[in-house]
Amino acid sequence: MKRTLEDGSLSDSSLFEDITVDPVVRGFIRDWDAMEDLLNHVLYTGLGWEMGNEGQILFTDPLATPKAFREQLVQLMFETFNISGFYASEQAVLSLYAVGRISGCTVDIGHGKIVVIDFIDWFNSKLYIAPVIEGAVQHIASRRFEIGGVDLTKLLAQELGKSNPTVNLNILDVERLKDQYSCCAEDELAYEKIQRSCQREQHTLPDGQVITIGRERYMVGEALFQPSILGLEAHGIVEQLVRSISTVSSENHRQLLENTVLCGGTASMAGVEVGTVGGGSWDIPF
């Protein structure tokens, strides 16, 4: 984001350096001034709204959003942006609606960024598991974890640094490598086999440096199933999914399992669906 002058105009880049600001941290707004600047750009430049002719807006909330956060957001939207209507819904519910379901269990693996479409939706460095029955999130059974795409990017950067000590990597390069190469093994046995022997590939970075990548690509995906790889004492996705569904009434177990939906940027990683839904050992009574 650019520094702005008191009259609201953008500063000249030759006089002021650019600064990096993260308005949203771990799914919640931490810098309201920066968020206001971002929303101003998104609404009036990105979506083409006109001053005095603002429309309605749909926000999606991360799991367990504090009431005070939503109240401040509503106040900002009506008083600063003069919107004509506001509706906030939980991400898990909208994710199910998007695939034509009103009941199911969503596994939302945040990618560490803000996604802006005709509604505004932020997945930021989080992993959520939320059972939804007839359009209502079962909060007592929901789970929220400090694992997300940003953590996996840092892990990949660390591992590539060990295997390619002479290559200078920046975070954007690592992000692209993660998107292109990262994947999940079919199961734990397959992962152990890959760790013993894995073919390496060469990749040329935009600046001409050549990097090799092999078992690191599988380690990134496996961290979702074995958080100990990230140094965390927590259960992986499959175990957390089982624990979450087991908390609700047994008459809903089959429906939730059969309608498990993966969403979020990191969920698009190759093999995540097989490892989560197809590779699980379910110990849930039906």
C-alpha cells in the first residue's frame, strides 16, 4: 500500500517509499485504517462504484468472529462508505450453498490472502472445520486452528533453503513454487516411501537461478495431516474432522461425512481431497 498525504492524495514514490501493510491477520482485521484504504480501492476502483451511488454488500465471516468486530465493520461500511445494505454470513454456510447443499461439514484451509469478488471474503492463515445442519453452523462442534497457507509457505522456504543453500529465494518465488509443485501423498505409508526416495526436478526462477525440488513438495502437504512437521502439538485434518463430527448427534454423522466440502486456497493442493476424505480411517458410529 502507498503512503497517503493529509489531503488524501497519493504521495510521490520518489519522495516516499512504499510500505507493506497487512490489514487482516489470522482472519481478523488488525489495522482498521489500512482496511478502510483497501476497501476504498476495492469498492470504487475495483468494483467501479460511484460516490453517492453505493450498493449493497455481502461479507463472509471467519469462524468465531467476535461480536465487537462485526459491529465495528458494520459501522465502517454505513458511515464511511454509505452503503445501502449489509449482510454478513459465515463462510462455512456459503461454501455449502455454493455446491447446492444446506447440510455438511466444511474444511476451510485459508491461503493467507484476501479474495475479493462481488462479495468480500478473507481466508487468512487459518484452518476451520465446521459442521452445518440445515444451514446452521454447529458452533459447539466447530474447530479453528492456527495452520494455513502462510505457514506452509514458510515451511517450504525453510526446507528449500536447506536443500538449495546457494539459491536466494524471496517469499513470492516460494509461493509460486508451492502453488506449482506442492502435493499430498496418498497416505502415511506412501509419504514415508517418498521420504526415502523421491525424484527431484529442476525449476528456473524468474531471475535465472536454478532450484531443485523433491520431497519438500510432499512435506508441505503432509504438514496438514501431521502438524508436528510445523512444530505444533495438534491432531491433523482427518483426526480433527472425526472429532468435530463425533460431537454432534449420531443421527447426523453419515450426512455430514458424505457431504464434506473442502474449500480455501490451500484445499486446491493436489491430493488434499484424497488424503482428507478418501484416506481417512473413520471411527464414527452411524
